[in-house]
Amino acid sequence: MNFLRQLKAKDEIDDTIKSVKQRVLVLRFGKDDEIGCMQTDDIMLRTEELLSEMATIYTINIKDVPACSSYYDITHIPSTVFYFNEKQIKINSGMPDNTKVVGPFQTKQDFIDLVEVIYRGASRGKCVIKSPIDRRRMSYYDKLHKGY
């Protein structure tokens, strides 16, 4: 059985962000045994070969790298973060948080479409990408703000 590659330390994550060039780096944060993460992982695994020319996909178990939970403000899982040439790509989906996709992907095509749009936009220098996913198929979470 094939599995997605995992990053298990902050140094591994940082090195991967620096080393992946000219393709979208997809980082799925979550817990391996959580149902939404398993759904997202299944979609990512089934599309990994198809997207191999434009994306590299990794999973990160937040139990392995708890420092990343606060750094990436992971308040709901799964949360998926995208990079292109060391720059975090923001997703304009009409949701309160544009730094990541929060919640599981509903369909394989949604994930493929999003990666393709990020790849095309980021290749042209854009750092904010308009999501092609219908908002009704995206999980909605109010961003939790912490008091200062």
C-alpha cells in the first residue's frame, strides 16, 4: 500500500519548504487517525501521481511537531497549507482565514483544481490565489482570535 510522505520535525519542514522549487508544496496538518484527515489523505494519495509535475505533497502529524500548530495557527484539522518557491500562498475563498484550507476536501476534483490554479498563479508571481472550489463545498470555521 502506498502512503503519502510525512514530515516529523520542524527542521524537516523548513528544509522541505526551502528545497521544493517550481512546484506547489502541499502540507496537510492534522492527525493520521482523524476522519477528515483520512478523507483528505485519500484524495491527495489518489491525485499525487497525476499532480506530480506541479505539486509535492506531505502530511504532518501535529502530535509530532506541536510547535507548528501555533506557528501555522492550526485550530481545526485537517488544515492544508500551500507554498511555492518558499512563499506561502494565500487562498481567497471568501472564508475568514486565507492562509490555509481548513477542513477536508470534499472531492478529488476540488483538490486537483485548487493545485492547478495555485500552480498557474504562483508561477506568474501571485501570492494570493482565488479558490476555484465552490464555497458550499468548503468547511466554514470562524477564525479563532486569541487575546493579547
